[in-house]
Amino acid sequence: MGMFDDIVCKYPLPFPEDTKGYIPNGFQTKDLDSGLDCYEIREDGTLWLRECEREYTEGNPNGKTFSEKFGMVKVIKDWWTHVKKTTTIRMYDYQNNDGGVYDYWVEFEIVFIDGVIDKIKLIKFEINDNTKRKELHKQHIEELKKQKVIESAIFYRLIIKPYNRIIRFICGLIYKFGSFLIAKVWKLERMLII
């Protein structure tokens, strides 16, 4: 999937007339720095970047929680910087709407000149019936529950699980030996080729 940046858009976007219940709750893009930064397109069409000063707090090995043990990064202060960049970005949003009947994929192309919107184009606005996806998800959850029941059985824990570990160990050794052998044969071939 890769990294991306989040964009909150307060500028009016050219949606179709019937959005079938779609409510934008933020977008993502891979066309800016892709550093998991937060951007905002304000009502006046300007692009802003949230920047912050951070401080690392050392962890305590005797701490109770993960962050207490290994430390954490705290934001000391944050501010917004106007991004005066001329670029074209695509921002997108995908929503799995488990409470409704539709899933949404929305994509816009936005042209910025010196950090101000010049053009906005709706690239894609897909509305998909999510009945089949929700049914498949329900079946997957049921299969996971069945698998958990099987794995908690004594027969599985005492016979099947140790058997699988032995097979994985043996196959791992064969794989390592095969990898070692392949590397040696490759080196031999490199030495013998004129």
C-alpha cells in the first residue's frame, strides 16, 4: 500500500447531484511528500501543512504499558504552514459503509498554482452495493470462529500443532540448505565462466 498524506478539504468540491449518502470525512494522497503528514485545503482554496515540534520521552523498563516501557513521542507545539507549491495532486477516499447499503470510492484531481487551487476535477465517484461484501465478511468471521474452536481442541493442541511445527522445522532446514547450495553453485558458475 505504501505511505500517503491525509488531506482535510474545506473547499467546496464538485460532487454529483445524488451522492447516495456519501459524506466526505477526509482524503488521502500520494502526490505530496507521502510522509504521513496532515494537509488542509481551506475555504479560500489555499493548501496548508500541519507541522509540529516533537520531543522523545525515554521509557521505563518497569512501566506497565507499551509506551511507558519503550518511550513515546510527544507533540510540544504545532502550527500550520502555507504550502506555496505548483503541482497537481489526486486525492481519494474509500468508505466501507457497514451501516448503509453502499460503499464509496471518490477521487479528485486538483491543480494548485503557488499553493492556491486553480482547477478541481472529479475523476471518479463510484457507488457500489455492499450487500455481497458484507455477506462475505460475515462468512469470513464465521470461518474464523470455527477455526478458533478447532485450534482450542485438545487433539489439535497435542497432535496437529506439534506435527505442523516438526514439518515446518524440517522444511525450513531443507529450504536453508537449498538456498546455501544455490548460492554456492552460482558462485562456482561465475568462477568457471570465461
